[in-house]
Amino acid sequence: MKKMEIKGLLLDPISNTPVVVLKDDEEKFFLPIWIGVFEANAIALKIENVATSRPLTHDLFFNTLGDLKARIEKIVINDLRDNTFYARIFLAREGESTIEVDSRPSDALALALRFGASIYVEDEVLEKSRKIEVEDARNPERLKKWLEEVDPEELGKYKM
């Protein structure tokens, strides 16, 4: 299992779909995950420290867990099946056993940002993601080349 962090959030220029990019500390591994617009906005708002007048869904969940004296310890992107990523959220509450909750990676990432929780990806997921067969708009080789050429200043510049 590799510890990773959100390195950037950008828009795939071909499919016009948001992509969150995870990288490990040594930048040996990267994992692009295509996500929905609403989840991308939730991630972008937190990355840019933009406050909203009322809590959005991920903020509501953050507030609710806080009121229950619970926190997210970590999230793990634990599976890749049929070109779909899966994640687990590990919730902790003082004096109680850790609870694992099934989640979409995009929601887990948005919550991890809010809690300052660690992000992990199973080694098997990284291996499977290298072999993923997807339509041309999500070609891993094209994305890898694009990410290698993208200006680092552009990473994280997701337009809401």
C-alpha cells in the first residue's frame, strides 16, 4: 500500500471531465482518477480554501462526524474493477473500534482533505491501473504524456 496525496485537479481536455491526480512522495507512482463535476468542485473548494455561506454535502458530513466526536483516520483506494475505482473510509471514535465505510474515491478524497486524513492506494490498484483498457478519451498513455508536459502551475487550477 502506497501513501499518496492529491497532486492536482485538472480538466481532461478531450473528455472535458475533471481528473484528480494522486502521487506518492517520491513521485514514482501517479494515479489519475476521473471524477464528477460536483465532487471536483468539493475538492477544488477545499484545495483553494474557499468558504461557502452554507455547508455543502462533504462539509455537512465533516460537521456531523465532528459533532459525533468521530474523525476519518485514513482513506484507502482499495480496488479497481471494470474501470471503476473503489475506496474505503476508516472512521475512528474514541474508545470504539474503527469502522470501515464503502465510498467512491472522489467522496473519500473530498473528506480526507477536510479531515487532513492520509490517503493510501493499494499496490494491486496501482498495478491494475497501468493495464486499464479504456476508450481513447481516457487513454492512460496519452494522459501520462499530457501530465509529463503540463506546466506544474496548471496542476490544481480547476475552474469551478
